[in-house]
Amino acid sequence: MDPRHKEILRKHRLDLSNQILIDDTIVQFLYQENILTESQVDEIQSQISNKKKTLRLLDILPTRGPRAFGTFLNSLEEEFTWVRDKLLQDLEQPNVPVQSPTDEWNIPEVTLRAVPSDRQLSRLASRLGSEWESVLLDLGLSTGALYRCRADHPLSLHGQVLAGLIQWRQSQGRSATVHRLLQSLQSTDVHPSTLDEVFQ
């Protein structure tokens, strides 16, 4: 998928998760057009709410090749025309450089390239709310891994989030950088000043 198309989906991620219903037409159309595999359809449909289904679809789409964005727009044409028009309008804007997290967040370059420590991940876990699952899905954790985090720490949201973040760091090794975390956190409501404190 074109980087600009990825950025548009990221920018509208939360709006899309609240505005569209993907159960019937959208997912089946994407499957029909060979954008989604059968196992991906099953994974999306297994989510417990429409919002989570949409967020999972938005996690998968950027990995599905150059046709994925245009086909997704086509799937919106019948029932969600206003959403499609909004995305197209954004696409027609002048092609300005994609904003980097470092433009908004005052974090040193050496920190951005580093793998976050246990202490930093614990600080971050204490500041994330209901959006934590979307962040970890964007980082590449599976829905099964998120379920295990919830099951292992049923009474502690902080414990659930921290377990997921540590699992992400272990699975990604040196690629699990602060910069990668910030990319996923851009779609949340966490204020940049809060993250400055986390990664000092």
C-alpha cells in the first residue's frame, strides 16, 4: 500500500472505527476482491464489537498490497458514501510530507532509536486507557495474545497493558524502538507532553 494511503487510514482510524459497520458488505466485498483471505475474514469477525472488527481490518489492510486502499473505498460506496467522500477529499489535498512523531513530541533522537526499558513501558502502561488494545494490535500483537494478557491480569489494567508491551518488545527485539511505539500511539488521545515524561 502507498505510504500516503497508509497515513490516511491511520489519521482516520478512530473515526472509521466509530462510523462504519463492516460486518456484511465491506468485509465480504474485500474477500470477493481477493483483498482479504478467508482466515483474515474469520479473524475480523471473531472480534467482540464492531469497533474492534473495524480496527482489526485497518490493521490488516496496509499489508494487502497496492489495490487494498482503492478496493476499500469501493466497499464504502453503497452504504457509507460520506465516509468515502471524506477519505477521497483528504487524498486530494496537496501531498505534504507525512508528519513524524518527532515533529510533535520533544523526544531526543537517541531515545527514539532505543528499545524502551521496563520502567518506561510501566510508565506508558499507567497512562494508556481503553485504547491500549488498539495500540498493541497496531504493534503487531495478535488478538490471542491480548486475550492472554487480560486473562493473566484480570484485576489490573496496568498489568494487562504492561504484559502486552513487554511481549511486543520480546518478539521484535531491536526493532521494538521508542519510535515504533510513537507511531502506534499517534492514533490515541494520549497528550504529547505525557509521552515526553514517559520517555525522558
